[in-house]
Amino acid sequence: MSSQGVEIHRVARPPQTSGNVKLNKISSAITQDKTMGGSQAMLYAVGFTEEDMEKPQIGISPVWWEGNPCNNHLLELGKKIKEGCIAEGLMGLMFNTIGVSDAITMGTEGMRYSLPSRDIIADSIEAVTMAQHYDGNISVPGCDKNMPGCLIAAARHNRPTIIVYGGTIQAGTRHVDCPAMGFKKGDEVNIGQAFEAFGAYATGRISDEERFDVIRHACPGSGACGGIANTMSCCLEALGMSLPYSATTPAMYPEKVQECLRAGKYMKMLLEKDIKPRDILTRQAFLNAITVVNIIGGSTNSVLHLLAISRAADVPLTIDDFQEIANKTPFLADLKPSGRYMQEDFHKIGGLPALLKYLIKRGLIVGDTLTVTGKTLAENVADAVDINFDTQDVIRPLENPLKPEGHLTILRGNLAPDTAVAKLTGKEGLRFEGTAMCFDVEADFYPALAAGKITPGTAVIFRYQGPKGAPGMPEMLGPTGSIMGAGLGNSTCLITDGRFSGASRGFIIGHVTPEAQLGGPIALVRDGDRIVVDAATRSIHWDVSDEEIARRSQELQAKGPRPLRVKRGILLRYARDVAPANVGAYCD
């Protein structure tokens, strides 16, 4: 029994004993064992009282640092979570982990550290939670890799866990007209347009004043990218690992603070009922999340992340599950980058609970999966507003979709014998034929664009950008944004063994496997080769004869294995250990 008289089951660890007496209290196992007086002494030193020693210990892990708007407010949210834990008789103990800004590192060598940061986050949360014998964890992620990192950790340590998404950013406002790109003073502006502005400026479509206006005002304050870069927050809520409305509530809304304060109450309930992450992370929960990704037009990163999370949770899931669901799931959400609306607009019409309620009612989502509220997904959203399709068009009805099938397309062909992942909303067309222009280093692309070498019909190939080859599988938002800004988004194709940001749009294909570093066919493509991509047949064809492919392959093999680009440190360990993209690029 706790000091408040509530029996709570300890989880994921054997009973502790002191002499011949079995301990069956709710406090952390390490503080209960009276033979481990040193541990208690250490806790007295950080402010514990005798009464506190009898309380459950909850690790609170905000992915906080000052240099990124996705994360700079998370420490304060973590403090609010601690307040809520204390109010419920729990000992909230904050600890930190790292993060990497996807936007700030975009187009630089720093982007190679983005995806590896997912695994550092997972490792660090797992390590502290297990080493300190915490009874539960409440994580507070911001940027895209933060969320799957927290969830992979939860699946590994399997202690009661709640994930509080730090919230989306609100839109900025343009201060000058930009007629060449169809914008005027007072229009909304966001981070994706900042990348597109480079391409528009490089090709002479906009002035330096118009370019700077976008950069200066795209990010007005704290919060993660405002469009469908919120894919993983929606997945968290659909999986049942965050509280209702967590996915869509903007970072600076008062409701986000209230969510943090409530987290302690739900953590106490999870401890009382002995509900652990693997009780929630079932195969059906993952299928629900994949359905939501297709409904909202979510990021291709979701394929990587959900595969890695499911593996950590020992849930069977393959890349073909994404295609099977996409085949029967329409694309309904008109959200940026391909659409018109921000995540904040989605929140204003009822947020993800309203959408989930609609999808459960129409049979696209299974509502009997368990969540961190202790209730089912259907019970969580029962009181959500009904989406009014007459007064808003952020979300389309099933009878009038943006696209009748999902936008995620799993491609195969002689250019990607294992798989590749395309993000095709329908606005880009469903077929591309063109000639290749290859880049082994991203920096070489921008001068080519500025010089007018990227023309309609170009298949821009970025290779040696995979998990091992880069290493770190960088995002291609810089190139995709620049291509869109240059007015070439609907007439070119970008193919890479790297990956894309949720803010990317256009005819884009990533996650090509095998990657070039492993000798995949993408390493053999030469400038001028004909490339054909057909979303209808889900094929990616490289129009070169088998004899020519064999000759080029022999030439490549004769050169010997391509050396890794790094010799030590985290990127070397990542390149050594990382699995292919088509199974989630996991590292454990």
C-alpha cells in the first residue's frame, strides 16, 4: 500500500526482498530494499523525505534544449508534468536526453545526425529508466525523431509510460507581397516555404527581400513544424500512447499545460492497473496508426519509425502492411506541405479525436484498442465533436477524398529490388518518365539548380545518402524545397536512398533499398539513363539492359568495397550497426 492507501503493482521487475520479508509496496524497488542504504542516502541528498521513500518514482524526460523551437519549451512542460505527479503522490524525477533539429541541420553535414538521434534518445531513456529502477516514465518529445525515440525506449523498458507531445508551432505571417509565388502580405508562412524560397531566389523568381521575409517570419515561436511534420504525434495518439488531443494542440496553447498537469493522474492509474506499453502496442494499434498516416497524408518517415517501434515491441509488422492499408484507405486531410492547412487548423475543427471518432464510426479504425487513459480508443473519443463537412474542408468526407487510396506507395523494380517508398498525394501525377542526373553529395546539387541544369523531365538521383552510406540517412527537404521553389516540382522526380522531411512535397521517392553503399542498383545509375516510375503498377524501372547493368556492376565490384565516410564516433557505430531502411533502420 502507498502512503495514500492505494495499492499499485510494481512492473517489469522481480519482487525485492529485505532479509526474509518480501517487499510489495509501490515505491521504486531500489528504495524499498533496506539493504541498499546507499541508494536511500543519495535520495535524501536530493531532497527526499522519509515519506517520499514510499512513493513511486516516475522518470520525466523532456527532449529539451534551447536551440530549436520544437524543443526549447519542453523543460517548462516537464516541470508542469512534475507538478502533476507530486499532486498525485508520485515522485517525478526529471532527466534529460538529446535532440537534433531537422530544420537547422537540413542541407548540412549535421543532418546525418538526425536519424541516429532517434536511437540515442531511445538508448538514454531506456538506460536511465532501467538503471534508476523508475516505476514509470513520462517523456516529452518535440521534433520528429524525438517521438519514435521515446516510444522505442518505452517498448524496451516496458514500464508504464505516457508520451506528451510538445505541440505544433503556429503559422507565421508574411510582411511583404510575393506575387511570383502567389503570396501577399498578411498570408500565412511556414518552415517548408523557407526552404522553397531558396529555389525561388536561386532561379531569380523572387527578390532577396521576399526571400528574407519568409525566413524572418516562418517560425513565430515554440513548437514543432506546423504541417504534416506532425505525423508521429498523430501516430502516438492513434497508438494509444498519448492523451487525447496531444497530437494537435499547439505548443503555446494553455491546453498543452493542462495536458501536462493531467499526466500524473493517468500515470497513477497505469501503475494501479499495471498497464504497460506492450499492453497498448498491439498489432491492431499499429494498423490503426498506419491508417491514420494515410488519411492525413503523413510523412514517409512514419514507415521507418513504425517498423522500428514495432520491432522493439516484438509486434510483427512489415513494409508490405503499409501498402495493404494504403490500398483501402483514402487520403482526406488537406494539410501542408501538399495541402492548404496547418496542424493548428486541424485542432480547431476537433483535432485527431474528431477524426478518429469519424474513422471508427465508418469502420476504418478499430476502436477497442487499449490506451494510456485506461480506456479504449473508442471510449477516448466518444465525446469528441462530430466533424462538420459543411463548415470546414481541412478534412474531407470519405465520399469526397483528395485521393481514393493512400498517398504512401511501396515501389519495387530493378532500381529498388527490395523496396522504395513514394509519397504521392495525387497532385504530382502518378507516372514519371525522364532522364537521370546523379549526385553523390547534396552540396553539388544547388549550383546545378542555380545554373539551370535541372530541367523538366530530370530524375534527380541522390545516392550514398542511406543509413550506412551517408551515414545517417539525411532528409532531402533542402533539394525538394528548392525544386518546388524553382517551379519544377510537377515536372521533375527526386529519387534517393536517403529520406524526406514531413515538409517535403513533389514527385519524391526515398528509402531505396538496397542502398548505394551496399552496392544497390542506384549506385550504378549514370547521367542520361532513362527512369520510369509508375504509381499505378507500383514500379520503379531503370531502362538499362541487363547486360549493361551486369557490366557496370562488375566495374563497381572491381573497385572494391566503398569505404565508410567516417572512421570513429557515433556515426561509425551507426553505420556499422544500422539495419536497412525497409526494415526500419533500427540499431539494436
